[in-house]
Amino acid sequence: MSEFRLIVKDQRTVNKYWSRFNDKSIQTIPHNPIFNRNSNIFTLGSCFAVEIREALKERGFSVFPRLDELELNTDRFRIGGLPDRENFNYYNTFSIEQEFARAVGLWQQQDDDYWQVEDNWWGGDKAFQDPYRRCVFGKTLDDVRHATRLLDSVVHNGMKAADGFLITLGLIEVWKIKHNQRVACMEPGYNEGGGLDETEFYLSDFEENVRNLEHIVEHIGVLNPNANIVFTVSPVPLGRTFTDNDVYVANMESKSLLRTAAAQVCRRHNHVHYFQSYDICNAIKNPFIEDGRHVQPDVVKMIVNGFISSFFSA
């Protein structure tokens, strides 16, 4: 098998034969220029979305949300890895759908809908956590509420400014909050956070994930009826599974289900498209760094170049 190559083709001439892929190590990408150099792209999803986001920014594209515009005050609150890394991540379709539902006014986080956790940052006895966003902590309840409002503003402004959305899907294992059945952004105890008593594990199914994706499409239609949407599946495997299955088996189920759900929704809507990040990595012999999970920089570069060549006009 020769060195793997991506080739952008007209939709009518994409490769139809496994023998050509096997002999030539070629994967074709349909040319579908729905964006241009002036497009505003909102990226959201798993950690691989961060990689694509950073690569697009480096190439001079306009990318949202503008997390660098947040007025951070680490004496009062912490938001993910900011300002060092814009890892504003959502790994499941439930959390992503909740973020869009919040933006269109379908739900509002209540003032007491936060978790009290051990203070591992400011030297006090307790701190507070926003369960719906990754690693958002406040020294006091007012501080974490302030962080939430800051994120509300920058995220929702970015959604309204965007004419294109790139959404990366990661996993199907979720943690439901017991008192309202919404879904927490992360598993209990992640990064010294809470949730052990407040949540319960739930393995979501195909129909639920399709429904979440359909709701995301509906919410984006409210924000911008003319926006194009691209779904992709993160190639990054599960770090661990909370099911009774072996992690490899659980990962295969998770990725296969999300890949199929994305395809199902894309077939229903002319303005919703699929990009083959997951498929590209599956076709490459060694796409990951030594940890076996995170994608090698040269592979990320190949994927981003393929995304741009496929969806952006010259």
C-alpha cells in the first residue's frame, strides 16, 4: 500500500472502488464550496474541534466563539484551560444541543443550578462549578455565575455572527443530572470537579443522538436560516469507558453510532454536510501520537487542508 493521499474531486467522480483505495491508498473528498474566505465559522465539540479551530485561525479564517475576548479573572473564576488553550469542549450531542437550546432561549440555567465542590484553586473550603460547561469553576457562587454569563455572551454572539458551523461529535456515554435530567458536560470528578452524587451514568442510543442532531439543526436555523452546517466525528478514541465493555469495543460502538447518526441527518437536509475526519484517520496506518489517542500534527494538517479544499471556494 502506497503513501496515503487525499484528493478533492467533483461529487460525481469520487472514488467508488475499494481496489483503488487499497492499491493506491487514495481517499477522495467531494468538492462542495459552501464557504469562502469571508465566512464566519463557529466550531464546537470535542477536543478535535479545538485542533481544527486552531488550524483555521492560523490560516487566517474568521473563527468563533471569540474566547480570547473573555475578560478573565483567575482570582475569581477559571474557564477551562484559558488563556493558554481554548479547550472549550463538548463531547456528546446532548451537551452540544443544550448549548444551542440555551442560545435560542429554550432553557435558562437557574441561579442555584451549580455544584458545590472542594476548593482546589483558591485555598478556601469550597468552590462552585458550572456542570454544563467543561471545567468552569468559581471561588464563590456569584463568581461562577459571572463566568457563566461571560460565556453566554461570547458563545451566543459567536453563534449569531456565524454563517457556518463545524460540529465535532465525540462519544455516546453521558452523565445525566438527577434533579432535572439534563446532561453534565463531563464525567464526575473530572479535573477535580463534582458530580459524583449529582449525576448518574447513561448510555445513549442511536435515536436519541439523531434527535439531538436534528434539534441542533433546528436551533441553528433560528439563529441563521441561511447557515450551512458540517458534522464530523472525532477520531480521538475514548480515554476510558464507563460501560461493562472493553474500551476498544465501547469506542467502536460510540464512533460507529455517531458516524451513522451524522450521515442520517445529513441525508435529510441539503444544508447539512458530513466531513470525514474519522474516516481519514481510520484509513491511515499510524494516525496517532504515542498515546494512541491524539492525532499526529501532520495528520491534523492533512485533515484541515482537506476540509478547506472541500468546503471553501478558491
